[in-house]
Amino acid sequence: MLFGRSSMLTSLVLVVALTATAKAQDLFPDKLESQYSTGWTVTYSDSFKVIEGPAIGKIVAYQSGTPPPTIEGATTVVQIPLATVTLLSTSYIPFFEILGRRSSIIGIANTEAVSSACLQAAITAGTCGNIGSENWAPSITDINTVGADATFSGTYNMAGLGPIDGVAIPMAEEAEMSGIASAEWLEYAPLPSPPAQLSVHFLRGCCGPQVRGALFQ
């Protein structure tokens, strides 16, 4: 009888230890930091990231399968990784194309202005929808019809978005004071899965340590 209780106690201790280990697992072994951008910074916990900036607010991105954390002052809470996105500016397209995630784009504002041949093909095929305008603002109807996990928007459009399906992710790369700082928003871009190793060093043709971007992977 004593042996049985001892075995049960040992099993219970083992289960508790394994649970604690799983909870403490670092789900973001490849970490980023902004070297040039003044528009965003990121801090990591085991299962979520907090991305902050003067124009983007405080974004909490938590890993799928883990509980959403409660973070004081959070302006956006989003579950990652994202599978699909809508872009409200064609200037965001290269961020996804460079990292090989063009297929995650399923909505784009003003498809007639798209210069990417491959994305034009997706538009023609009907796998990437057009986001029109309503009263000089992005069409909420079109955004919800496309139904992406997240909508990428300049901060100048955020107030006019109103309630949408999915999450609105603010962008402010145009406020940077240098090209290399704007290019570092490549690492900020929300992606559906980890891209190939790449860093801002690649963009300026320099050798240096590489990181696995991006913040919303």
C-alpha cells in the first residue's frame, strides 16, 4: 500500500515537472532587435512578444496553442503565426516577396497599382482580392470579404478602419529618417511561417550575423 502511494507520488511529481518544463520552453529561440529603426522595439517572453513604438502602440503577439497574456497598456493582441494577410499599401509587398511569402497575401488595396508580375497573376487567378475604398477610407466590406488573419495598414489609416474581421497591424516605415531604417521593417512584417535566414545586413550588401525574421512569425 505504501509502495503504491509512493509510485503515485513519483508519477505526480514527474507530471508536474514535465508541465513546468513545457510551460517554460522558449518558443522564440531566434530573437530580433531593431538596429536602425526608431519605430519599433521588441521584448520576448517564453510564449509571446511585445512590440512597441511611438506610432504603433503596444502589440502583444502570442504563440498559437498558448493562452493570451494580459499585458498592461496593450493596444493590439494577436495570435501568431499568421497564415494570410491583407495589405493596404503596395509598398508593403516587397517585404513579403523578399522573404518568399507572397502567397500569404490574399488582399491588396488598389490592385491596379500592383507592379509585381507574380502577384498580378494571383490577382488574375482570383486568389488575391482588391480592397477598394468607401468614403475615402479602405473598404471594411472588402477587407471582411477577403477575411485575412491580419490587415497591414499605415498608421494614417488605422483610425478609419473601424471594426474589421481579423487584426489590424499598424505600419510606420515611412516615418523613418533613413533607407536602412525603413528596410528594417522587413523584420517587423507579419509572416505565416519562419522565412529563410535574412537580416538587414543583406539589404545593404554587408556581411554580418543573420537573424531569422520576422516579429509575427
